Amino acid sequence: MYYQKEIVIDNPKGLHTRAAAIVSFNATRINRKYGVKLFIQKNESKIPITSMLALTTLGIRKGDRVLIGYDEDKNCKQALDEMAQCLIGKIDVETPDIEAIDRVLDKNTLTSESLIESISNGVVVVNEDNRVILFNRAAEKITNIKRNEIIGKKANEILEGSKLHEVLKTGKESVQEKQKLGNITIITNRSPIIVDNNIIGAVAVFQDISEIERLSNKLESVIEIKEQFGNIVNYANDGICMVDEKGIITYVNPEFERIWNLDRAEIQGKYVEDTLPSSAIAKVIKTGEKKLGVLIKKEEGVKIISNAAPIFINNVFKGVVSISKEETQLQKMIEKLSEAEEKIKYFKDELDRKQNIHEAFDIIIGKSGALKDVLYISSKAAKTSSTVLIHGESGTGKELLARAIASASSRKNKPFVRLNCAAIPENLLESELFGHVKGAFTSAIKDKLGKFQLADGGTIFLDEIGDVSKEMQVKLLRVLQEREFERVGGNQTIKVDVRVIAATNRNLEEMIKMGEFREDLYYRLNVIPITLPPLVDRKGDIPLLVEHFIEKICTREGMAIKKASVDIFEYLEKYNWPGNIRELENIIERAIALSDEEILNRDCLPIYINGIGKSENKELINLVDGDLVSLEAYEKNILKLALEKHKSFNKVGKVLGITHRTVALKARKYGLR
């Protein structure tokens, strides 16, 4: 039989701690009096009403509906009525049996404290001011902090990363949070303590998981090693077979199956002597000694080389592992190894060259092998004070290379003085190079320093050195030999410390043969010769150069950065570039100026590059084989083709380099529109 009764709790503070103690005390008395075991139930939670600790955990508040009852097969309505009377209304905390109630409280308090002290997890409790009011023995052990050092102090001042002040502030719990505490790792749960909807404190329960984490990491490492080992043996190029101490095959990899022409499913679990009686494994099983280089010839004539070795664990024989490889495979591997060694050597040399190129040479755009060779030599030359002679066609970037050499040298913070020898009249060149004194000639109204003196301590760049007269060559020779000179009209010898870099687009060797250039000066200049390749020899660099010039010019003009279409490079790379990089930059600047589009395409290029009007069209001029016609006929044909391709007067005008009005007038003149 099951007896129960529903009641409503009317005590103002519900079953708080002292009220729970009174109820528990009275329930114990009623149980003894009537020989029953009363229970109380709230929602799904059903507990003995005599347990104060359990009673407080139900969190019973004023107005809550609860059930009281007992399960014994007896009718004891009086016990229920008496218990209900104790619960209904205000519970008298001033009961005459207060000493007995206090004993219940003390007993439960001691039980709670003993429980908290006995658990292996650390427990920290703080009040609403974040001051520590409870710190159990496990917390002392884990944190290595004594209880008397922390009780009454703010948790965040003593415990690094306690975060209990955040729980007090937000009322939110945090679960399973891992953190470092000194040399150990702990995992912590934090919760607010809420009474009557007010946060009166917070509790943190934490556990040292350093050992668990260490074991977990170790286990993960073992699993990872096992997986890696499995992948290695499965995808190895060698045939691998393992047998246990009884000679039973326990594992073979796919390559072993292929080499021996066997099926893993058919041989695994069988004795190796029955399956491979002549193999190296069978011999090791018998002798216990490793066998190396055992040569076995298969029926197909293929030779197999096998190595087998015994496996000992703690000096106990546990089996054999064998590695097999076809002889033809070894030969192929040797060939591949030789090839790989050659490639490694090549790439190492290339890497060394790249790493040895000073960052100052980054201003020179290009990745072609011809250019990298030049930059590698130039970078090494920059480490010395030797004279450098740069050969190269006009527009290849000789001055840019000279500046990079100077910037990469120990003189980088000293003057870099440039002089174009071909641009200075012969009668003024000596004064430009060496300076003059006042009155040296009619227009010399004051002393003037020459380029060599201005470059003292730094670098002087003599561009177009091949255009200097033989008289001036003599004076230059003295400066290179003695590092001294006199100003024009002066008699004082001036000594300078100058690094000389010269450049020319002329063939100085041919000029020497023709008597136009002094041989002794040539050898003074040609200490470190560097030849810049023309653009036609490094067409692979054109896309990089085009992108560089587009960004440079658009930025300079305050324009949005344009892009080059893919088809434009086909025409740029077919052209021979007599003007080299300088001509390419001019072409790109022209294209940017004339194009209204965001993308530069073939239409932006001049006729001699984009193919419009070339001699492959039979209607256009052919100066080699064709007969000449009138100029108007050529003009009409060109205009006709341009209009067919570009449709609008504006675009045709941009391509042909004339105004759209001129295009319109000529189109009407020739009846093309």
C-alpha cells in the first residue's frame, strides 16, 4: 500500500537550513513514534525527509507544492497528519528543542565539511566580495598554497586565473575549462551560489589532469606512430614481410605481393616454410641469424634481393622481418639517384646564387636566367672596390644596375655621381669631370668642383664611356691609375677615393682595333666586365616588366591601376625591341595615356607591334616585291582595315595616332562611311 499527501509550503523562507533541520528532527521523532519511514517529494525528486542535507538540496521555497508519504503496508494517517502539521505554516525556529536542532545542524555541517575535505578535487568557495571562505585539503595540495594564506583574501589576488570574480559579476557558470597553474594543468568547473535569486558567492571545483594529459599525449603519439608506420610499410617501394616466432606470416605489404606474385589473403597465417621455402626469412627462422643480400631467381627470370633479420624483445626471439627488392628496381633507383643528385646540385647552385644576391638588386625587375647571372656577378662585384665596366645596348638599364651595385657596396651611404659622357660637349667634358679654377677660361667666373671630387668616398658612374675622345682618355687613365688629377687651369694635385663604374653600348674591342679607344684605358676599366642582356634575350621577363611599368606610371599619374590583357603579351614577345626596356616603358606609357579602358589590350599598341597594316596583307604596301602606288591609296587601305577592326572613329584615331575628327573626314573622303 502507498500513502501520500500533498501540502503547500507556507514558511516565509521555505525550507532554509535551520527550517530543514527542524523538519528533519521532527521527521525522525515521528518515524520512531509510528514505526514508519516518511519521504518528501518535489517534482521527480523523492528523498527521506529525515535527511537534512538531502532536504536542503530540493530548494523548497514558499508556495511550493510537495508530497509527503510512506511506503509501508500499514495505515498510519496520524503520522502523515503530524508531519503535515509540522510543514504547514511558519516553522518555529525558536523551538524548545533548539539544542537538539543545533546538534542536527552541527552533525550535517560536520558531514558537509568532512565530505568536502575527503574529495580528491580542489574546492574553493568565495563570498559575494570574492573573498575565499572555503579552501579544502585537495586545493592546498594541487595549488601548493596553505589554507591560512588564502582564507579571507580575494581569490583573484592569490589564485592566478581563478575567474570567480567573473562568475560573481555575470552569474554564468563555466564548465570543463582547462588552464595552466604553474607547472601543472587543471580542469575547472565554476558556478555561482544563488539564494533567493541573489548571488551570495561562487564555487570552483578543479582537478589536476597533468598526468592524464601526459598519458593522453603519449597515447596519441603511440597511435600516430602506429598509423605512420602502417602508411610507411603499406606504401614502401620495398616488399616487406613479417613472421612471428613460430614462423607464421603475420603481415605482407602490397609491394611484397607484387614482387613475389602472391595474394596476401592466401599466405597470411601460414608457415613461411610452406609458402616461401627458399626465402631469406626461412633461413633466419632456422638459424636465428640475419641474412643480407640473398639472391633468389624467380621462374620468370627476375632476380630478387632479400634481407632478413630476427626480432628480439628483451632478449626473447619474437619473429623475423624481411625486405625484398627486384634487382631491376635497384638499377632504376641508382639511375634516379644519380639524376636526383644532378638536380640537387643544380638547384643548390641556383639557390646559393639567389641567396647571395643583395637586396639592393630588387629594383631590377626580372627572373630570367640571363638576368640572374648578371645580378649574381654584380652582387659579388659590389663587395669590392674594383672598377666595373657594364656592356649593354641602349635602354637595357645600365645606370639602374650601376646604382644597385653602389647601393649594395660599403659606399652605399656615400655620393653616387652620374655623368653621361656623350651628352657633354668635348670642350666642357674635362671641366665636368675634374672641375676648373676661376679664370681658367672666359666663362669660368668662379671655382667649380668636378664630378670626381664630388664623388670622393663614393661611386662615379661614367655612362657612354666609348664616346670620350682620345685626349680625354689619357686624363681618365691617370685618374684610374693614380686616383689624382688637377682642375682645369689649376696646378694643385687633388687626390680622391672613388669607385668607378663605367658603361657603354659600343664594342670597345673593335674601337681598339680601329685606334679609337686606348687599350690601356680599356684594361683599366675592364676589371670586372658585366654584360646586360638585351630585352630580346629575356622576353620571359616582359610580363613582369609590363606590370611594373603599369603600376609605376598609373601611380605617378594618380590613376587607378590598370591591367594588361593576356593577348597583349603575345605581340610584345614577338617584337624585337631595338630600344630594349626603355622602349617597352614608353610603349606602356603611351598605351595608358591613349586607353579609356581599365584593361590594356592589343588595340593600345602601335601598328608596328600589334600587326595592323603589316605587309602580310596583300592590299598594303610591300616595299620588297610590290609596285608602289599613291600615298592616298595606302592611306585608304590602312583606314579601311582600321575601321573594320575597331568600328568607331575614336578608337581608330587612338590606334593610328590621329584625332577622331581627322578619321571622320578621311572616311568620308574615301567613301568608307
